[in-house]
Amino acid sequence: MAAAPEIGRLLVTTFHNKWFSIVRFNVGDVVRFLDPGSCPCGRKMGYTAVMEGRARDITFKLNGKAVTVNQA
């Protein structure tokens, strides 16, 4: 599995619907990905993430790195 980016947009899709499985909804949320196995709930598979805010509220450092409301 490739390493997850530190911060990313959350895209939502439907499951168990063969006609709409490729539809993705950009809900405008930004999440910070946790290291695999670090979820407090004990989940060990897939990506786990923490909500960081809304995409419209992101600003950027001079080096281009995104900064969210929770990080400011």
C-alpha cells in the first residue's frame, strides 16, 4: 500500500450499487491521515483520518504545504 498524503480532501462514494459505484462526491471536508494501526478504535486496515476542517478554509505556507484551521 502506498503512503497516504498527510492532508487530503474527503471523497464519498456509494457501496453495493453497481450503477453508481464510480460516482464520487466532494463534500468539501479536509482530513489528516493517521499512520496505519494508530486509530484509537483499534482499526488496522485501510486509512484512518481525523477531520481537519473545510477545503475552503485551507491556506498555504511559503513552501506550498497546506495548513488547516486545526493546525493554525
